[in-house]
Amino acid sequence: MPATKFMCPDSETIEIAKCLEVGGCRMPERCATLPYLRLIGFDREWKGVSPSSAGNGPRSLYLKATRDYTIDPQDRVWAAFGTSTHEKLSIHSFTNNVLSEERLSDEKMQGIADCLEVDETQDNRHILTDYKTWGSYKVAKAIGIMSEKTDEPVLDEGGKSVILKSGKNIGKAKTKKKTIITVDPSKADLKGEELQLNRYRLFFERYGFKISKIQIQVVSRDGGTYIAKSRGVDKNLYIIPIKILPDDEVLSFYNSLSLEVAEAFETGRIRKCNEWESWEGRRCEGFCEVAEFCKEMEG
């Protein structure tokens, strides 16, 4: 079952089909244009676990496939932005030997890969890329940027520490907060992307394409802002390499996920999302469109 309702600005709901009719809005004026609402008011029909399912818990996948749920147009702005970016970039498919938005399948699953292009540094090799649109917080985690706040002494014109002359800290050196940014690639949080891109890699290699490297191209939604720079994200676009995982590890992950979802279709019961899938619980508190059904299942 797909998304069937929109959440209106007054927290009431309306059937998506009704909202998309000319004159169908129940509010004094529309919260967004019809083209935008048409774009976000659509979710792909459930056809089984796909490469992009990595990082989504089996319960979430099952409930989205079996429950009529509600979309808040405010929550899909960046998803729509990402979709539009994909569509613009896919125009260049088959130009300079580039494959874009390529539909792939085997006996296990199907998916759509963003971009496969010739590796200009190696003969008969290709680079596999997936496009992402993220906030700077997630970009920082994906790169392995670590930030730590520390106290730094305030110095006078002569280079000596300024001593406080009043207040509860009188006699102590005056300090100011300083953020220290370090990059540790070993701390990069890319588990879902590694699984997704490696699954696309297996598709292409089965078709005879030799993959030299895989990567993601990330646009930082808030790039250039103070908050992004404070997190160490100082560019608007990043190319982040993705490591090539053992084939068995990738196939085992997706096989297990598929089996869990299949069991749910048979029994109607399935485990809750784990810490990784639920973003340590944050996803359940405001980023999951089927959270209400999840809570009902626990009852």
C-alpha cells in the first residue's frame, strides 16, 4: 500500500488524489504548488528489497508495503530536491559512455544505479557513483570529521594571557571557546552506502563491466553556512570513496533482510529496527512515516 494522504498545515489530512485535483485543496490556499505535490505524493510500488533498502529496518519496509500512511509535504522537500537533481543529471546518459539511472536486476532483486562512467585513468575499467543530498551533519559523519570544543586563552597585544579582574573567576586567565576539527576516515559512517553501492557493483560485474572504484557524490544542503563550516564541512560538493566489500558479505546482508521481510508478510510480525536502522532511536521520534503503525505492532 502506498502513501495515501497528505498532512495539511493545520494537522488535518486529505486524500492525495483529492488534493491533486484542481480545486481540491481543503485549505484557504495551497501549501505548495501542484507540481511539487505531484512529485512527492508518489512512492514506488513494493517489489521487494532493493539495494537502497540498506539502512531501513525490515519492519519499516514491511509497514510501508502494507499500510496506508500519511506524507507531510514539509518533510519531503530535500527528497524532492534529490530526485530533481537525479533527473537533471540523467539527461546526460549515453554521453561520453556514461550510463545514468540504469535499471538493473538479477534473480534476487532489482534496482536503479545513478551513474556508471569510464575510468579515464585505467583501460576498460569503470567508476560507479551514487548521488546523495545530505545536511552537513551527515556529510561530516560520512567523511569522518570529528569536532571537539576546547578552551583557548585570550591574549593581549603583547601575547600574554588576559587575567580576569572581576567575577567568580577573578585572577584566572580569560578563555574563549575554540572548535578543533580533525578528520579520521576510519570513523566514517558509511555502512548503508557501502552495502548499496556494492550491490550495484555486483549487478554491473555480472553484466561484464569491470569496476575500478565506487564512490558517492554528495551535495551539502547547507554548504557555505556557518553551521556547516563549524562542523568542518567547507565545500558544497564532496566525492567520497566507498570501499569494495566482499561479495559474500553483501549478498548475505540482503538475503537476510529479504528473508526477514518475507517472514513478516507470512506472519504479520517482525522485529523492531535495531540501533543502526533507527539512528539510535532518533528516526522513530520524527523521521519515520510509519511510526504510528510500528507502535501499534508493539501493543
